[in-house]
Amino acid sequence: MIYFLDTADAAAIARLADLYPIAGVTTNPTLIAREKRPFTDIIKDIRAVIGDGAMLHVQVTARDADTMVAEARKLADFVGTGFHPKVPVTAEGLKAIRRLSGLGFRVTATAIVTAQQALMAAVAGATFTAPYVNRLDMIGGDGVKVVADIAHLFRIHALPTRLLTASFKNVQQVHDVTMAGAHSATLPPDILEALIRHPLTDSGIAGFAADWADAYGEGRTTLDLI
């Protein structure tokens, strides 16, 4: 399983990447715009936090394939090693995915809401496909079922494309897509932190600490005793 942070907040990335096994960061135009800072400053700050070579997914904003490809080329020079251009699965986007994959780019096909969109993007050469889970659930769809269908299609057609699941609002959705065969997930900071949070874990640790303090003194560790 590969975990990504889905945010453009460099301070949050710095805090969480220090604690959790994060492989990289995904962004989109909405997350970038939310920061209300120059685009280049945001990307530079993220790269400085995650380091050279770590995966950084940045979305193209053009609507036509020619400009998408031009954007990806320019972003590659700016973002550096580990750059993944995110391209929406429109007709022009699929054209751009084919061209970019032919040029050696590791493309992330995004804005996916159906299994056939993901399959088409994979056949076009996408390295990752990013289905939106909660956005489907919010309109009465079944995001986890779509992820399971994509995973099944990739298996039976022996496609190397990876499933990068996105759009989450709770931990159960994340658990369900991992059980359905997702290879990776990109998570907002609050969902990432909630993945390991449980009251029984907290109470168990508190009990260990109390018993230890009774026997050896408050604040002492094994370093003090060996």
C-alpha cells in the first residue's frame, strides 16, 4: 500500500511526513487555489519538504491535449524528479495521456468516476488511475464498488496501472478500498491521522504508562534503567 497526502499545505505536509510513511503528495487546482499564494511558491515549498525524488502529482489545467502536454513538459522541468502529471479523463485528456506516456511521463489519470474511464486511461498508458470515492457516494453511487471493479479489470487484463484512490471523508471508506484491491490512497491530513486513532489504543497506552510509573517512577524510561 502506498500512502499519499492530498493537500497543498506545506506546513501540514512537513508535520505529517515526519510521522507517517508517506510516499509523496498529490495536489489539484482546488487545493492549490485554497492556499492563496503564488503557484510556484507552493510547489517549491512542497518539494522542499518531501525532498528530491519523492512523488509529487500536479494537475494540468488546460482543456486541449496540445496544451496539456506543453504544461506537463514545463512542470517536469520545474517540479523535478518524481513529478507525475495529473490529467483528467476527457477525450482530450486521453489523447494527452497517450502522448505523455510515449514521452516517458508517469501519468496519473484523474477525475475518474467509472471503471471504464479507468480502463481506458490504463490502456492509454496511465501509470496511476485516481477514482473518486466520496464524490460518487455523495450522489448515491458506490465508490468502493467502482474501485473493486477497476481492480478486477486491471487483474484480468494484466494491466500494470496502479489504483490511486482519492476523495475520502471517513476511515471506513479508506479501509473498504484497501480491501477492494486499491494499491494506493491519497488522503487529506485529518483522514490520515484518523486511520490509526482508536480509544482502546489510547486507553491501553494510558494503562501501560500508569503501571510503569507506579513501579519505576513518573517520566522514567528503559533508558534510565539499563
